[in-house]
Amino acid sequence: MNNDEYLTALGQNAKQASYALATLSGQQKSALLRCIADKLTAAKADIVSANQQDVADAKANGLSDAMIDRLLLDETRLMGVISDIDNVIGLTDPVGSEIDSRLLDNGLRLSRRRVPLGVIGVIYEARPNVTVDIAVLALKTGNAVILRGGKETLASNKALCTVIRSAMVSQGLSEDCVQLIDNPDRSLVSGLLKLDKYVDMIVPRGGQNLQRLCAEQATIPVILGGIGICHIYVDAEANLEKAVSVIENAKVQRPTVCNALDTVLIHQSHAKQFIPVLAKHLSGLGVNFYGCDQTQAILTAEGLDVSAATDESFATEWLSLTLGIRVVADLDGAVEHIRQFSSGHSESILTDNIHTASDFMNAIDSAAVYVNASTRFTDGGEFGLGAEVAVSTQKLHARGPMGLEALTTYKWLAWGDYTIRG
Amino acid sequence: MNNDEYLTALGQNAKQASYALATLSGQQKSALLRCIADKLTAAKADIVSANQQDVADAKANGLSDAMIDRLLLDETRLMGVISDIDNVIGLTDPVGSEIDSRLLDNGLRLSRRRVPLGVIGVIYEARPNVTVDIAVLALKTGNAVILRGGKETLASNKALCTVIRSAMVSQGLSEDCVQLIDNPDRSLVSGLLKLDKYVDMIVPRGGQNLQRLCAEQATIPVILGGIGICHIYVDAEANLEKAVSVIENAKVQRPTVCNALDTVLIHQSHAKQFIPVLAKHLSGLGVNFYGCDQTQAILTAEGLDVSAATDESFATEWLSLTLGIRVVADLDGAVEHIRQFSSGHSESILTDNIHTASDFMNAIDSAAVYVNASTRFTDGGEFGLGAEVAVSTQKLHARGPMGLEALTTYKWLAWGDYTIRG
């Protein structure tokens, strides 16, 4: 079987399997997820052992400690992944609810019913927990899923999928509800992106290169996201003392995630006063800086280290303890900077002036816009969605943290009495 | 200026213009649309004269009468287009409403606000009325728009856009809120499809080739739609007399549109009785048939003409007085046929059995699913949306008839008190 035949079979199997999933009741789906959790618990020794193989290979291949930590799935972490399934079981199932129901003048009783998307393709990096997370969220919403994880966790992913597929069968469903592309050939990713006859949505969970590959090659709708070049604007009327703690939280609490702060924009009226205070506090926490000309002059005069910011540095998602600092003339200057450099993820204004706050909220077109809060809140759990499929930075279908509803669509249903159009 | 520079300028201008549009009040947008209607009325002689040039060129180029009729914009039609603007002015503006507002445990006051998408690109064929329709719907929802119409109506589109752009300026807005690609070079379409830095959504309004081109080349989210391979299943328990009138309505009332019927599926129990009755009635109205083997045998025995249906004919959107007929064993057979051949637009079951009706509604995954009704109702106006941007046959963002809301997205807004994540 060549790659095209393999992918076509994969797509056909997923689509066929999706039909039965779409009509399951909430109770049946809960039983299925419970069965997956139980079988994963029973198989934990096999799974941990498969992961140890991945870790050994990663070490032999000289992968970084950070990378190896990411792909590690020891018993503690696995039990955490399994216990997350309980949370998902407890979430409200959006499938089946009917909205906008009404009787039309032509006699049709019309409504929109929320239904599963059908088949979801997910491409992700070397994090074996994603294999379970995504399969469980897809099944909870009645979708079949095709998984393509990083090659560094292939043994772990195989072990996890084997267990999940056996749970499908023991619940009277097709094992093809969950399929793993277990061949590391990269051309299979390109092929998956063109399976529009069978796959309804692609979710890439990975960095800029993966996002770009999907945008360029996919003939299937793609949910881009997870890249956050995030800003905080410290307005002329901000409380500067409190501003330091918000900026610290946004930058330092967890610098490796997409809702962490990348650039702080400072109103010129307090640049000389505030920038040294902020920089001294943050450098004590290990933060280093890229500053605009004015920021460089201020920090250098104080004897603090600062690199020269460029358009390229302002367009970088740092994912580390690096912070851009720029002085802006006013709100318009802040808005202009954000429009030029933001990835459309999360931006915040710190101000005590309600008009400035409102103007910022109106002018900024990002998935999440904050007044007097850390950007770190952009997260499905924090927003009360119960689960997070991804954080979308595009505008169609779903924006910002995506919960279960983002894995569904709707169909229009109309009941008539042999009704014809006049 | 080469094509790349031209397109980049087009995108930048549109994005820049969109910022002011996004903050207009409903009243300001109504004033803008009123101004467009007035200016189009005042310029009707120029517009009709430009259209006459397009018509003359079309005749000189030997275009078909049907094509020429489509691109014709005489005074009567133009006044119709202008009066449609009044309807749009009267629609509720979805922009600005806030949904899911709540206070989170962490103290943030969170809501989702409906906002314009930003910049919409629309690619369409030689129908000058679309130029006005789409510009007006985009402006009503606060979006800038880039238009690319068929080259056969370039003079008409230029005349219309000149008027619309002058209305923008007289309302204190940028004329770049509405831009027309007035160079027929086809490579500009491919270029437009990759302007993801500036354009937020592409709507192709045209046939299969245009849809495919957009799916394959676009790096911007595309709303595919407007292709309807539509089915009616006549169940064993259908009222056959009423079934004839529904099928007639779906096939004959307006055969050239996407919600017209393409294939009728007949339960085997009444194939011999019903197919001759149906075919005699429809052939009297000019309908011709492609039948499955059994249908061919039945019709030939009755001395009626029928062509042999193939997988290719069942996969054809006829847009004419042609009808496919297939005998199926039961509901499952009908569902299987629809899953194989439908474009996901509109399907209907005719039955008096509520269980069969419900099973059909659950099993069929198309944008609109009917019980005892003609497929012809799948339309923004009929569904009470007030306007129709397009009919989506994909599942993300918008499905089926797309009203004003499909031209918007939402952003998450959160108010805190220098709130940090714990």
C-alpha cells in the first residue's frame, strides 16, 4: 500500500467510524471515556515502558533535557492524564442541543441542531499526553480523530492508541474512531492536509513552522493558533506599583506558554520613572530586555543591560525570560504597535481611566483583550470552558480558547407537511 | 508596481480602512448605506451605460444568451439592487452585542463581544449585482471588502465601485473600505488567496472550479459553498400523491439554483408504481432522467426515455431539468447513497413515519435536512436571515445559508483590577 492508498483508507475508515459516533447519547460517550480511563490504568506498565523506550532513544539522539522532559510520561504523569478524563466526563456535552428554533411563515418548523464535526485531524509535537487529551475531547463530542504526533514519542503514542482502540471495540464501536499515523514519513502530513473528502478540520498544535505548513498546504479548514506575541500597555494613568506585579505575573509566572507577555509598551509620560523600576525588579527575577532607543538610553544610564530592539525582536514570541520594552507617545502609539506586531492572541491595558480602557478594548482586534489583568488568563480552564482543544488566533469558527463546542458544528433541520416553495 | 506590490498595497489599504469601520455605530452604518443607495440612484445613467458596454463586448465575444442575461444590469434591475439596500439597512446589526457575560472566580468579568471579521475577499462571476450586494453586507457588519468580479462585467463593476467609494469619502471614511481588483490578470486571484496577513476570510461565489481553486491555493480561511447535489428520499410510507408535487417543486420551480433537486431516491416497495407516475408528470414539464438499472427497466417498459445513471451522473449538480432516479432497498440504502454523492447542501425525506423521519435527520450530515419539504427552502431569505452572503457547504464557522452574523467574529473581553493569575 503506497502513501496515497494508506491515507485514503485512513480517511475512509475515520469517516465511516464517525457515523456511529455521531448518534451516541451522552451516557454512551461517558461509558466509553470511563472504559478508556480504566483500560489505560490497567495498561500503565506497558505505556510507561513504551515511553521509557522513547526517552532512551531521545537520549541516544542527543535531544535536549527540555525536550526529554516534554516527552516523558512516567506513572505520575500518566495518572494525571487519566484523571483528566474524569473532568471531561463531567463536562456538558454540547451535541444534540437545538438553537434558534422557530416556525417560519411558510409553515416549516426550523431549528439548528449542534452536531459533531465528523473527523478531526490533529498534528502535534512530542507530547504523549496530547494523544489522550485530544482523543478524549474528540470522542466526548462524537468525532472520529486522526492523530499525528511527534516521531520522538511514537512508541508511547502507539501504546496509548492501542489501549484507546481496544476500549472502542469493547464498547461496540469501530477502533477506527481513533487512528494514529504511525509512520514518521513527513509526506504523510502533507497528504493528511489534503484529505478534504474525509477530514472536516485540522488542528495543528505546534510552533510557527507547523502552523505555516498547514495554512499553506491544507485544503481542509485549519484552526491556526497557539502563537502568542502578547502585549501589555502601561497607560499614563496606570497604577505603576500594581503594574509591576501584573507585568511580573504575565512575564515570569510561566514564560514558556503562549499567553506569556512578550512586549510591554510604556506611555512616555512615565517612561523615565517607571522603566528603571520595572527593569530592576524583573532583572532580579532573571528577565533580560530588548528596548527601543529611548528604553536603551534610560536603562544604560542606570547601568542596566539591554539589547537593541528591532522589528524582528518585536515580532518574536519569546517563550523565555526575555521582554521587549518600547516607549509610546500615547494610546494610539500602543494600538499601532500592537496592530503591527501582535499575533492576535492576548493584549492588556493597565489604566485607571475608563475611557482609555474602553478605547483600547474597541481598537484592539485580538482573541482576548484585557483591562487591568495579566495576559496569562487566556486559557480554556481559566475562562471556565472546562477543557481546551487549542487557543485559536484566527477569526473563523472559534477564537481564543476553544472548548468542546469548537469541535462541533450545526445542521439546519426543517419539518414540513409536504411543504413546497411558492 | 508589479502584482505582488499591487496586492500588498490592496491588503494594507483594506486592513487600515477596516479599523475605522469596526467602530462605527449602527446609525453611522445606516447613513453610509443610505448614501450609497442615493449615489447609485443619481448615477444610474452612467452605470447602465457602462453595463451596455459590457453587454456589447459580451455579444462581440459570442457569449451565450444565458450569460449575457446574467451580466445585464438595466435600469429596472439596478433599481431592484438599490432597493435591496433598504432591506439591509433594516436588518439588525449583529456587531457589538456581548454574549456569555459572567464573573469568573478569579475576579475577571469576562464576555465575548461580536465584532467584524475585518477584511473580506469575495471572488465572483459575471453578476454585477453581487458587487453591490456584497459591498453593502460587508459594510453593514463593519468589514472592508476586496472584490474580484468576472472580467465580463469589469466596466459595470468599475462604475458601481466608483460610486460606492465616493459614498465612503462623503461619509468621512476611507474609499479603501471597498476595493475592486480591476485587472483581469488571473494570477491576481491566486495572489489574493495568499494575502493572509491582511484578509480574514475569502468567499468564492462561483462554480466547482473556483471553489476548488480557493480550497487548494488559499492560505486564508475560505467559505466553500453554493454547490448543491440535493436529494429527496421517497420512503415506503410517503404520501405518493403529495410526493409528486414536492419533487416537482424541488426540481422544476427554479432548476438553475443550488438548492434544486438533483436525485430522487425511491423505496423499492413502490418503485414500480411510483416511478412511472412521477416520470410522466415531470417529463410533461420538460424533465429528462438518468436512472439506475431498475429505473431504466421500469421506464423503458412504459416507453419513457431514460439515460443510464453512473457514479459520475449521480455526482453531478445538474442546474437544469435533469433528474437522477435510483431505487433503494430502504432508509439505509438512501442514507448510503447520500453519504456517497451529496455535496452536503440539502436533503429531504418524504414519509409519514415519524421514526423513519427522525432516523433520516440523525443520519444525514448536510447543511439542511428536511422532513416532508422541498429542498428549495435552503436560502437566507426563506430561513428568515434577511440577507444571504452565500450558502456554506462546509462545517466550520457557518453552515448553510449565511446571514450577517457569518461576517462577524467575536473577541473575549476581560475586566480586572490589576488581576494576576495564581
